[in-house]
Amino acid sequence: MRVLCLSSHSDTLNSIRPEAELFLGLQRAGVQLHVMTQGDSAYAAPMRAAGIRVVDFVPRRKFDLVGARFVRGYCREHGIQLLHLFNNKAIATGLLAARTLPVKIVTYRGQTGNVHRWDPVAWLTHLNPRIDRVVCVSDATRRDLARQRLDPDSVVTIYKGHDLAWYDAQPVDLAVLGIPPGAFTVSVVCNYRPRKGVEYIVESASYVPADAPVHFLLIGTGHENPSVLRRIGASPHPEHFHLLGHRRDAPALTAACSTSVLAATRREGLPKTVIESMAYAVPPIVTDVGGSPELVEHGSSGLVVPVCDARAIGEAIALLLADPERRAAMGRRARARIEREFNVRTTVAKHLALYRELLGEPGLSRTASAAGNASAGR
């Protein structure tokens, strides 16, 4: 199989690792993989060493006519059979390139929302009927997009895979941040956006025991937002909130905490910060949004609470605070769940089966593939 993937690997090593390891796994499985991305990305050298042909190209804009001609010529020259497109610029450019090519097209969708039938631009990306399959990162994402696609069966779920070996950072010594020994620490990793629900996390401090040494680590940019600062000022213990800004060691900070909280209100796919928390055996508290409840089995590998409910978040924190043994057991089950249900080996195998199905190669029928993808990770 000759497959060309268009993506962008301009982000940090940790952010691009699941996708890059997917590419490496497919190459090892016998796919002749070509990847168009930044030629100096963190994974370019390992991919080249594995035999992947890495091309230093990313579309400059959403509708890159010059780029489309380049992609079309490359596909013809190398006999590409399948295009796998990983972001909106890649999708729009790849669709333009494929207008006169006998290739199959697969796209990737990583979150819920913001794709609607009444939006003409959406028909130039994820709703375009020229797309043979849309691979969604969670069942929630699949259900959301299937309601918009003309062919709902063309939308499948394949969880983004991970490997526990990637999560080997040493927990940060929180004392250097001024957090007292024995404190119950809550990791909150996100850049501030209204849909991340940070205000509800701050308000949740009012629903934990007043004398409890609960400290919140707000990791990411934008938490100096007036709305957040106002709520911190009104909380019982403003000094228990630590605004740490952007941190390259965010996973190591989470690894040092007692729990993590993601209070998103909408548009979540399969949150990386929750996966990191689980991989480090830190039980997460998440809202019932997007793919978060697919990651976290309520009461077993973490806690799932209603959206926009500060009291529920506070009560979940109090529950974990009051029962260290239960908290530790949840953390162990969370880590085991990532290894069992969200591992990169399964992700590679399911993508390989999908490619074989689309290209008519032996290995898996459409019915079996659809059933496997719909149940991925369960």
C-alpha cells in the first residue's frame, strides 16, 4: 500500500508523538508511507530512519492551489493509492489535489462541534462526499459528525493510541512552587478558553471542607483572565490557587498531583491532558462532554461529573481527599485502562485494517472493519 499523509508537526514532541508513532507503526507493518510535514520536525529524523519518505511541505493556507498541484504531481509520480489528511488545511488542499486522481481519501477529526451542513465551508473539508472515511478520535466525535455527513457509515472511531513508556517524567517537587507538604493538589492543565470551564473549577473550592489543604495548580496561558481572578479572590482560600502559566513540564506537574480536573463544557475529542493524568496513575475528574466519559469509567478509573456544576466538582475532590486508598486504586486502574484500551498497537492495527478495506486488499471486510472501529477502545 502506498499512502501519503499530510499533517503538521510544528508542535512539541509530546503533542505530535501519538500521530508520529502511528506513522512509524504503519511503516513497520508494511505500508509504504510518505509523510508531508515540516522537514525539521521533532519526528522527521526517526521517520526517515524507519524508511518513511518525509517531504518538507505543509499547505500555506486552507485552499492552497499551488500546494494542490504539488501534491497531485507527487501522487502521480509515486503511485499513491490513498491520501490521509490530518487537519483542515491538509484536507482542503488534498481534496483539490485529488480531483483527477484515482485515490481513496481518509481524513481525521479530533473534536466535536463546529461542523454544520448549512456551512458551505464544511463541504470543502469534512462533509465533502469525495472523502471515503473520516476517522474520529472518539465515539462522541463520530456521532457528532455522522449527523452532518451525507453517508453516516463513512464516519468511524479509532482512538488515538499511546504507550505507557512515553510517560516517564519524574514528578515535580511541588515544594519549590510554595505548596506545603501534605497538601491535596489538583492539576488543571489547559490554556484559558471559556469552554474549558476553569471558572467552575475555581468555584468548586467553596464545596470542599473549609479546613482542607486543597491547592489548585492552573497550568497554561490566560488564567489571569479577569473572570478567573475575580472568582479566585472570592474563594475561601485565594492563596491556594497557583497560576503557573505555560509549562513545558506540565505532565510532570500532573504526575506530582493528587488528582486532575478537566471541566470542559463543549467541543472535546479525546483530551490529551486526561490521558496524561491516567498514564501517571493520577485519577481524573472530568465533565460528561465529548470523549472524556469514554476515557474515564466513572467510579473506577476516575470520576465523571455534570457539565457546569461547580458543586459536583467540589464534591468529587472531597471524595478523593477523604479516601486515599480509593484514590490510589482509581489511579492504578486509570493507568491500566490506557494500556489496555488506548494503546498505539491497536491504533496501528485498526488503521491498517481500514486501509486494506478501502483498497480492496485481503485482511478485513467492510462489515468487520466498521464493527471494529465503532467498538474501538471499549
